[in-house]
Amino acid sequence: MRIGMYDSGVGGLTVLAAFVRQMPYHDYIYFGDTRNAPYGDRSPEEIRQLSAAAIRRLEPHRLDALVVACNTSASVAVDTIGRLCSNLPFFTLVSASARAVREIGATRIGLLATRRTVEAGVFEREIRSACPQADVLAIPAPALVPLIERGYRDRRIYEPALNEYLVPLKTWGADAVILGCTHYPLIRDYIQEWLPESVLIDPADWLARDLRKRWPEPPPGKTGSISLSASGDREVLCSFWKMVEPKSIDLVF
């Protein structure tokens, strides 16, 4: 299968990595809108327009499926995505998060996400639909994505922001926390140190597992390919991919 993915920048590479680990035999075409990243503080109309442009960028690749590797886009622009993908199966990370919460059995769910994702309320609705007994505390974390996009690895740089965003979740007693932005798994270890009692949910792992059960297995010996493209800085994708999952890649720009 030819699987397309898009994100506002490098964060979606964590989704790509989750899929490659579980289904290395598919062909993946990833588009990072690095020129316009991040989406999290843009207006809803801008997010819809940028999401539409990203989908059109992937259309020539004759995809078999599309994964929206940007939760801000999935939360704000799902109607736009549905209209443009009327003949193409597409998947978001939102429903996978709700399934994860149900399977884990958590009842106090923290959500760490961008401002627009929190405002849209899509995660909360999906979780409460799947687990009516669950309480959800959503925390917008606007400072994290710009720091991650700049490639900072020194945890001290993240300390002020993590203190602001995670202490409320710890005080509240979240037994599970959804990493509601695809950038956040890149600093998962830092988040886990602040929340040692909470189960961190990476929706990408759950979605990849779900789709592996649904999609056909390849013939023996089939190997897949990975292509990366960007609207702006292309080198940042390569450097982040090597950090996330050191696999060989075929860069397409």
C-alpha cells in the first residue's frame, strides 16, 4: 500500500516511525509543512487552508490511504479533510486515543495538546463517548512545539514550560495522559519524569496497531520505502527522522 501522511512540520515523523516499526513493508510518503509550522496557534480558517494544501500536495502519489499526522488539523479541519478525501480512506489519531483509554481502563485522563486542539474539544468528545465514566483535563501547551521544532535536546530548556503544563495534571492525579500533539513523543522521556505515576498514551502506536490488523499482509520478502518532502526547510526532516527512527530514506523534494 501507498500511505500518505502530513503534518505541520517534524512532529508527524513520530507517527511515521510508529507505522514503519509495525508495518515496514508499505510505501510511505510524508509531507511536512515546515514553511508554515506550527499550526497550533493559527486561526481555524488558516488551518483548514493549510490542511487542504497539504492534501493536494500528496494527491499525485496515488495513495491507498491517508493518515493525518497532525492533531490540530484533525481537530479543526476534519470537514475539509473529509470533503477532499471523499474517495480516499483517511485516518486520524483521535479515535485511536479513545480506544487506548478504554483498553487501559483509565478514568482520569489528561490531554496535552496545542491550543487549537484543546479548543476544538474533539479528543474530549471521543473519550467521553467511548468511556462515559472518564473525566478529562485538557491542558494547552503552546510553548512546546516551537522548542521541539528548533531541535532543542537540553531538557533544561523545557523545564519552565513543562512545569507550567504538567504540574496541574500531576496535582489533579491523571492516571493516563494523551500526547495530543505528534511532536510530544520527541520529549516523552522528559514528560514521563514529571508524571511518573501516569501512563503516557501515544495515539500513533495505537493507530498503527489497529490498522495493521485491518490492512492486508504483504507477500514474503516485500520491503517498503520512505519518502519525505517539505514546503520549507527540508534538512530538518532528515535530521529529525534520524533521531526518531534511523532508517534509510529516499528524500523527495
